[in-house]
Amino acid sequence: MSAQDMRDVLGLPGDGARPPPLKKQKTVEKRPLEKGMAREVSALMGERAPPLSMIQVQPKYKQRPKRQHKVTPWEWAPFKNQARDDGLTLHHWQRKQPPKPAPVTDVSQDGEAAPVEDQKPEQKEKGYQFAKFNVPVEVPTYTPELYDAQLQDPDWTKEETDYLITLVKDFGQKWAVVTDRYDYQSTTEQPAKPRTMEDLKARYYTVSARVLAHNIPISSMTGSQYSLYSLLTSFNPVQETSRKRLAEGHLHRTQAEVDEESTLLSELQRIMAYQSTLEAERADLRHRLDYPIATSSTATGLAGVGGAGYSTSAALAQLFQQLLAQDRLKKDRRLKAPGEGPAGQTPGGQASGAAGHRDSLAAGSSTSARKAPGGRDSISGPSDRALSPRSSNRYFVTHHDRLSAGVQFASDKLSKPRVAKSAIQTERIAAVLQHLQIPEVIGLPTQRVVEEFERLMAGVGTLLELRKVAEKEESEIRVREAEKGIRSEGEGKVKKEEVEVEVDVDVEGEGEGERGTKRDASHVSEGGEESNKRTKT
Amino acid sequence: MNSSVPPAAQEYAGDEINALVLDPGSNTIRAGFAGEDTPKSVVPSFYGVPQSSDAQSQYLFGENALHNPLTHMDVRNPYSSDSVVEDWDVASKLWEYSITSRLTGTRPTPAAKNGLNDPAEVKDEDGDMAMEGVEELEKPMAENPLLVSEPAWNPQKAREKTMEIAMEDWGVPAFWMGKTGMLAAFASGKPTALVIDIGANTTSVTPLLDGFVLRKGVQKSNLAGNYISSQIRLQFSQMTPSVPLVPHYMVKSKQPVDAGASSNATYMQFATPPTESYRKLEEERVLTSFKESIVQVWPGPGKLDGASGQIPGQTNADAVKTLPPKPFEMPDGWNQVFGLERFRVVEGLFSPQGALSDAENPVPDAKHTIPAMVQAALNAVDVETRPLLLNNVVLTGGGSLVEKLAERVQAELSALYPNPRVRVHTTSSATDRKYGAWIGGSVLASLGTFHQMWISKKEYEEHGSGIVEKRCKS
Ligand SMILES: Nc1ncnc2c1ncn2[C@@H]1O[C@H](COP(=O)(O)OP(=O)(O)O)[C@@H](O)[C@H]1O
Ligand SMILES: [Mg+2]
């Protein structure tokens, strides 16, 4: 609200003498002067901004970063290489040593000269950084006397031996190169003998070994020296030559041979892969058997049923041994750190103890300990005091650490575990349950019934798993036995494969006979079919 | 990266000493500074000799002078058909030109060497130390160590001569020579390799073990770039109607014409036409562009005339005929599509039966084809190195740029050696293959560990040029 408005409201006469405030505002809003343009010219353009092209805007750049340090000077400096003995001096770029923190005023004069002087002695000390890579090859050296005494060979003159040793030194014991460049010009009228790589190696190794033995008597050699010595003396040129000949033959194999080898290799790989999955399954099984199933009823049930399932398998004994060993191991561990075993791995024998230990810490009762194995029950809290164990059972009062969200039918817990992912597995589960005479529909899904059922189902799962492995093991054994038979017979390849195929068929047949084993057997028979095909093609 | 932090030298083991690298080939001479990734200076190995003059200083070097259609200019090449230097006077001038024209700046030939002040000893008798220094600097490369490449079969005389030129005429402080095959293998990072180098005059196969050439295995033949050119010429003349090969300098202007129709162009009129050798050089440029854009190798498996693997009763050539042909236009506008022909002209590198021949162009020797040379090279080396070499086949040289050549070599060698794995390594970059030997030299000469390999001026003075045999053993 301006003063004028005030006056209007109050009915005061307007102040004509005052300059209209508008004008003043105008001056305030005036366009700022363009840079690089005369005031008069700028005024000509009035209020409107001139077209962009007329304004020469000075672009604003980011500010230069402020560096604390000075730019390090580099110099084209001469250097020598210690690996050379001719003092060749070449130049390269290297960093000037940064000037020592000198008084600021001195930098301009001394800063230039001083570091160069500083650096020179240091450079000499350090040497050329790549000189250390100049590693000469060590070759045996001998005096003429030693040669005459020990190194004589009717096939070699001293000159030729010397020549060989220089070549070996020059080419860093790369025998292929030494052989390639070997071109001894005999000084006598005798023509130079043609030398193979094995000839050269044999001569060189002999000389090396004798020189070594001369310098250090065998009795006073260190371990590594002696092993070098025995290595040098054990070179066998004849064997080496025949090995080379074999290698050469290998090089000239035909495509068909190479193909055969690669199919055999892939076959082998497949077998190995199968082996490793089998191993993994076994390990998995062992782990499963370790799982804490504390209640004695399930354990005995498992033992009973499982025992029946395993009665024919030799693997059971092995499994048992392994379990025993593991158990012992864990006991040991418990001795070292009592009560520290991770809950998931607590073996059956220990479970109750550990649980009891924990419960006693939580000041709970023995009933909660009985509920504990399922892992779902809680540490008994103070609210528990009101109900006696009996009445809490009666009124189905349970305690949970955490409740899962949503509502569930208790009966779901009885029906869901019966259905597995695959139909075959479901079938198998049903068969086991039928065998155990568990009815399809269980009457009252109380907490305890559900718990018992879950425990039972865990047992069933283990049982099925064990059966599966057992069957695999059996077929494996049969294959092995068949192989053994063939080997003892010492028959040809064709026969072997026939038997192999027979075995496969066997397994398949049996698999179909037995309930629910078809899948595993077919896995084996696939391999059989493959090998079958191969023999045909 | 902060520029004030020095690069960790150990990281790449480099130490740049301003060395020069010279890769003189029979087609082009490549020169540049060690440590760079392409040669700065690529100069044709051909030179022009104006007939009017007999002084050597009148020789014409470099692209610009060479491709100018002067009357009476002879075009020559100082290399023999085996890619070794024949004419040393010109070769050294040409090399010096390739270095000084782009790299070290044009400095006049030192007064002591240009022939005008021959009694140079007189000056030395003054015993003026400062004078010596000045004279040294006058030499064109007094500050640059020099690495020169050479073919694996370079005779000892030629090596010594090269060193003399470098030391005496150019005044290099240090010198080294390496075989092209070895250098090309270094460029692809393989100290053990079987290098197939297809140049202009020669194709060579060089087995390498740990950076050393296995000399007994080295193979060479003339079935290389120039051979392909002559096959193309033959193919052109054998086609109906035959293909007119008109180089660029002949054409003043041209009009587009239909495929196969005779050209509609106005030609340059010369009072005295340029020499035959000049025309040949210019034709070669057209042929090179034909090689670059049209020529292709049958990629295998099998030979071009071999039975087709897909369709029984047919050859691979029949399969090729069904592919769409490629068009090529001559400088005068004449154009045509090429089908089987573009495969035919390189088949001679792989099978003598596939090559075109007539009275002047005999069928090549079977042992000069690439597969035969590889076989010969492998047979000459130790059994245990063979699989290593086959696993590291390196293709290099300008001629190896022909399309699908690497595939064909792979197929041929895999068929010959089914057992050890054959792997042909090629870089996808054309420059890397064209300048393979130069790049390898560039890598080598910029390595810090290479420093001890140089032959210094002092060593040269002590032992003479014979030292090159002792020290450059690669
Ligand atoms: N892209 C390409 N395709 C086919 N051949 C080519 C190509 N580029 C160059 N050439 C040929 O390569 C040869 C030159 O190869 P190069 O390795 O430079 O030879 P050199 O080492 O003997 O000088 C010439 O014959 C040229 O025609
Ligand atoms: Mg070359």
C-alpha cells in the first residue's frame, strides 16, 4: 500500500509536488549495462534486451583448481645402464628430484641447480632400474686340465664342446634354439658330425655333471645340489629319442583318430560328472542323517524302516561308520566348547542335552523341553505360571516366539506335506504312509498331532532319499561287478560293451519292478544307450 | 590421472629413449619413433629416376614426387625379388629420406658426406674437440638409437652394410637389427609363434621360440602381394571381354556407364607418354584397391576347386558362383561385377592347381604355397615345439589383409594337423597387420630391458660391423 492510497483512504488531498513513484521504480528496473558497450549505445536500445548475437558474453569458466604442490619438472637426462660394460649413455625423460623445502626467496635461484646435484649421486647408487633383469645363464666352466682329465669323449673334441657351451649360454638353454643354430665348423679335416638335440643335451649334461662333481665332491653336496647332479646324470638320450618319435606319431594322427579320442574323452568326462553328482548326493544324505531328530519314537521308526530299506545295501555299513566318526568328532568339539554347537547341526544324542541346557538357562520346565525339538516352541515366559502343564495341554494353550501372519487351517499342515513337487514323489510318500497305516484323513489336527505328523514326514523324506541313493549304489555295484567280470575274463572291447548294455537293461528292469525307481534307473540307462550307439556307428 | 604423478615404469616396463624404428619393406618403408603405435612415416620403396639427370641427388622419393606423371621418369625399386636390398646407394638414401622427411626434420647430408668435402680427415687433424661435437650433431640421427628390421634370410653382408650406414652416415649412438617375423610376433605379444608374413615380394613363414627365430625352419616364396597382382592382371586378360586396366593419371574426366559397357571418359594427352615402369606403378595402385575391396579367399574347408562339403557332386567353386558378385569400377568409369574371379586370383597361394597360368605365368611350385611352407617349417623344428607353434600362428603383412585369408589358413592347417589345436591369431585392426613388424620394433625398442641389447657406437668402433652377427641373434 503506497502513501497515495493512504491519503485516498484518509481523504487527504494528493501531494502533487511529489514525483510519481512509478518513475523511481523504472530507474531501479533499468537493464544493467552491457559489457563492452558504450553507455550511449546501450541507451539507444531502450528497455528491451538486444538480440543475443549482439551481446558478447564472456563465458565463465570453472575456476582453475588450486594446487598445493608445484608442478614437478621433468628433464631429458642422460643415464647409463649397469648391465652394459661399454658405458653407452642414452637419454630418457625422468623426474627432477623435487627441490628440498628451501627458504622461499631462494627457490628462484637455487631451486633449479640444487636438485640436479642432489640427484646425481642417488642415481648412481640406484642404477638403471632395468639393469637387474640382465640375468646371465650359468654354464659349466672348466680348465683345459680338467677337460683332459675328466671330460674327454671320443665323439667330441674340446673345441666342439666349447662351442656347444657358448651356444647354450647365448640362447639361455633353449634347446630347440641351440639345436637350430648349431653349426659347428670343424677346424680339423674331419667333417663336423650332425648332432641331434639329444646328442647335444647328453653331452652338455654329462659335462655339467662332471664339472659339478669335480667342484663339489658328491659326499659333500647339499640336497639340492645332489638332486641336480642325479638329474643331470640320469638323462637318457635313447629314451628321449623314442619319446620324441612317439610324440611325432601323435602329431600325425588322422582326423578319425582324433575324433575317437575326443568322444572317448567326453565319455570319460560324463562318467566323472556322474560320479561327482553321486558323491554330492551321498554327502547330502549324510548331512540329512545328521539332522537332529531327537524323539526316540521317530528315531526307532526310522531305524526300523530304514534298516529294512538298507538290508541289502553295503553302503549302510559305510554310512554308519561315517556317522559314528562324525558323532565322535562332534563330541570332541563339545568337549572343547560345551554348548556352543550350532543348533542346526546338533546331533541327535546331543540335542536334548543342549536344549536342556538352554532351557535351564531360561528357567523353564521340562514340558517346554519336550516341545522344543520342533524348534517352534518358546522359552517359557512368566505368563505361563497361571496354567499347569496339564491344563495348558488340555486347553491347547501354546506359546510361540513369533506367529506367522494370516490364518491357517491346522488340517492343512496334515495334508500339505503329503504332496510333493513331482507326482512320482507324491506317490511314493503316499505309499510309505499307507505302509505305516496312517489314514488319509487324520481326525483332529491338534498341535501335538501336527507336530508328530511333521516329525513323521521328516522321517519319510529321509527314508525316500535313502532309498533313492541305495538304489543308485546297488546299480553302481552291479556295473562294477560286471566290469570286474569282464576284466577277469580278459575279453575284447566288443564283449565288454555288450555286457555293459546288459547291465543297463537289468537295472532298468529292476527299477520298473520296484516302486518309484524308474527315474534313477533311466539316468543310468541313458549312458548305456549312448555307448550302445557309439558301438553301432 | 594426475599428470604430476609419474607413470609407474614397472607397469609397462617401458623406458622411452627416443629410439627410431625402421621397417624397410619391398613395397613401403616404415619409420617412426619407438613407443608409438603407428609409424609416422610410410614412404614407397619405389623411387623415380628422371632420365635427364644422372646425379643421385635428383632421385625422386616419396608419394608426391613419385606419382607425378613426368615424362622420362623411370620408376625403380632397390629391392630384389627376395626382398633383400640390391642397390645400396639408393636404399640408404631412401631409408634416410623416410626418417628425416618426417621424423627428425630435414637436415642436409653432413658436409663431410655429401661428396663435396671428401678429404674429411683434414678437418679431424685439427683435433678440435668442439668441432667433433658439432659434426656429430650434424648427422641426421645423432641422438636416436635405431632399430632396423630385416628379412630372416638377410645375408650377413647386408646386415653389416646396414649397420655401417646407420653408424657412419647417420651417426646413430646405438643400433640393433631384428627379423621382421620376430618383430611381428612381438607386436601380437607372442614370443613363441609361427609367423606368416605376406608382403609384396615375398611370403615368409618364420618359426619363433622365445623370441629366437628357428632359422632352419624359415621358409619363403614369391607367392605374395605382387603375385596376387599378376594373377589379377591375368584374370583381367582372360575374362571376356577382357578388363581394361587404366590407371588414374590417364583419365581426365569420366561419365558413369553401365556395367560391362565400354567407358565414356576423356583421357589425358601426353606429348611423350610416361614410361612403362611408371604406368606399371600406377596400375599397381588400382590393383591394390581391387585387392582391398574385391578379392576374397575361399574360406575353406577344402580348396576352391575341391568337392563341396554341403552339396554332393559340386565343388566349392560352384557354391561360390551362387553368391552375389561384387562390382568394381576402374578409374575411367568402366565397371563390372566379379564373382568366381575374385576368389580365383588368390587361390594360387593355397593350391598350385587353383592358380591361373599361361606361358609367361607358370604354375607355382606346390612347395611354395602357404600350407606347404608351414609344413616344411614345422618339419624343420623340434617335435615338441610344433604344437606350440601351431597354437600361435600369427598372420601379418599387407597381403594378409585379403578378406577371409585368416579363415582359410586356419582351415588348411586344421586339416593338415587335426590333433594339436591350430589357432590363427590376427588383429582386427588393418594397420596393426600392415605395420606388424614396425609395431613390434616399436614395442621392443621402448622396453627398458631392451636397453642392454643395443650395439653402441663404441662397440661398433671396437669390433667393426661384424659385431652385428654376434649381437643380433634373434
Ligand atoms: N587391404 C589389402 N588387401 C590385400 N592386399 C593388400 C592390402 N593392402 C596392401 N596389400 C598388399 O600388400 C603388399 C604390401 O605388403 P607389405 O607388408 O607392406 O610389404 P613389404 O613388407 O614387403 O613392404 C602389397 O602387395 C599390397 O598390394
Ligand atoms: Mg614386410
